[in-house]
Amino acid sequence: MIRLSLEIGQTQKPEAILFYILAPLSVLASLGMLVVRKAVHAALLLAWVMITLAIFYIALDAAFLGIVQIVVY
């Protein structure tokens, strides 16, 4: 029983790799939105942030939220 409780709280390896790759890129894109001068570039960076957020939702087994994130935004 204790082993099961320890396994529930741990992140799986593919999810961790996905997070460690996409999270810094998402943060850089969101900071880039603040410093770019052209609105088109800011919109592209915003789209990137929204897509990575949807990928995070899908990786956490919240497929409905991920699809809604893509469709709405």
C-alpha cells in the first residue's frame, strides 16, 4: 500500500522530459511577447504559448481541456 502511494505522486519519465523541454520555451515565448515591437510577432508567440499549454493539458490526461484550449484560442 505504501508503494502504491509513492507511485501515484511521481511524474512519469516522458511527461517530465516533455515539461523540461517545452516549459522554458513557453516562458521565453511569453517574455518575448513583452519585448517584440511588431504585433504579428507577438501574436505568433502567443499562439505558441497557447499550443504548449494545450500540450501540457493533453500530457496530463486532460484531453478535453487541451482540445478546448486549441479551438477557443
